[in-house]
Amino acid sequence: MNRTTRVLFLCTGDSCRARMAEGWAKHLGGDVIEVKSAGFEAQDRNPHTIAVMRQRGIHIEKQKPVALTSTVLDWADLIVTVCHPADDYCLVLPSGKAALHWTLPDPAKATGSEDEILAQCRESRDDLGLLVATLVEEISIMESLRRA
């Protein structure tokens, strides 16, 4: 039985980076992957990241913050951490889980004027877009090889 690869994007709060990665993956992943995001704590949605994702036609405002649980971890085939604290936690992931780590600045900690904050959020958005596009392509190739 064929099924899509399940990818979990994991961050400390699931308010910015993991949520943007989930949005990109849903937008780019099509039928190649199933995707969720989660955080060690479920924090409020970040309005700046919602706004900059909307600029790319990706609507993440309906994504609800998800707190990390063993059920969420068990669901995933691949866990992608998007911040350093989350990577530290991955040292104790359940066996058999594949993991990647992407270190990205936290858009929630962006400072300056509104324009400067949005610029920092756009940079994170675009970096995540490239990383997720590469990941989706790699998973697609692996799935094609597996089915061949």
C-alpha cells in the first residue's frame, strides 16, 4: 500500500517558523507529503508571519497551534526541526524516526520598525520556501524510486 510521507515541522512554539514551513509544504507538496507543525508549547499565531505568507498566496491563518505530544511524534515519518532548541529535543526522538534540522532566526523576535520586522519575516519565509521546495523534491524523487 502506498501512502504519502508524513512530515512534522517542529519548533519551540509553533507560532512562526514551523507554521510557515507547514504552509509552504501544503502549498508545494501536493500529494507527495502529508504535513503538520507543532511546538513544545502551542503559542498564539504571529500576525506578521501570517501577513508575509499571504503575500505569497499561502494562507496559514486557519492553522491552529499544536502542542507536541507522543501521538504527534508517532504520526510523523520525518521530523524537521526549524530552531536550535527543537533540535536539542530531537536527541530523544523515538527510534526509527528520520530527522532533519534547519537553524533559522525566529521572526517572532524581529525588532525595529514595522517595515523592518516585516522584512525579517519575509527573509525567514523565503528561506523556508527554498528549504521546503528542496525537501518536497527530494521526497518526490525517493517516492518515485521506491515505486519503480
